[in-house]
Amino acid sequence: MKEKTIDYVLRATWMAVSKMYNEEAGKAGSTMSTGFALLSIDPENGTPSTSLGPKMGMEATSLSRILKTMEEKKLILRKKNPKDGRSVLIYLTDFGQEMREYSKKVVLRFDEAVKENVSEEDLKTFIKVANTILNLISEKKIYQKEIKVN
């Protein structure tokens, strides 16, 4: 394969972005996953722990580890949901709010840098292609027929 596959371009790009975010998060003693979780938690009303996983596209076991670490670092606190005593709401602490703002600045700086270097038309095309790929996957339109192994 001389030409790079779409899969390769997506993976290589995401790995570079992920590494960059982890390096930036590391400067503040954090990780990309923690930053993503901070940005996914409603800063005013908290977020039900059960909706956080799907919101982040993460399995419950991975999310549990991240939330445990975040709690240990005093970024979040868990409170019983007053509307449903069986569920838990995740709230940001003051430190969690500060780190959320830091994470937000990191993401916005990335957006800004891309927008400074990619035309608006190319960016719209990129987003359109990415959305098409997401739809193909979510609607299970890629592997309708089984691939046979020889």
C-alpha cells in the first residue's frame, strides 16, 4: 500500500493530537482523559455519573478509574442525586473548575491554531467528511457483508 489509508491518517492524526494534549495536561499535573472528563461535567449543575460514560464514549470501568483519580486529586466530588437517591451526581470542586478552565484554554488554542492554518472551506470539508465517517459507523453501513478469511 503506497497510498496511506483513511484509517492510517485518522489514527496517526489522533495519536499526535492525543500526545500533544497529554503533554499540555502534564504541565498542569493532569492527563488528557482527566481534561476531557472535566470538560464533560456540567460546571453549574453537576452531571449524573451514569451519563458521563456515554457522553465521553468511554466504558464504565475506564471512567471509574478516571473518576477515582479525579476524586483523589480533589477535582470532583460525588453527591447523591436529590431527585433519585440511587444515582450519583459528579460536581467540580473549586480546583476542578480551575483545571476545567485550563483544559478549555488548551482545546480552544488547538482550534485557533488549526483555524489559522487551514482555510474555512477546507475545515468545513474536513468536518463534513468526519461526520460522514461517524454516520457510516453509527449506522453500521461499513461491514454489512461479512469479510471472509481465507
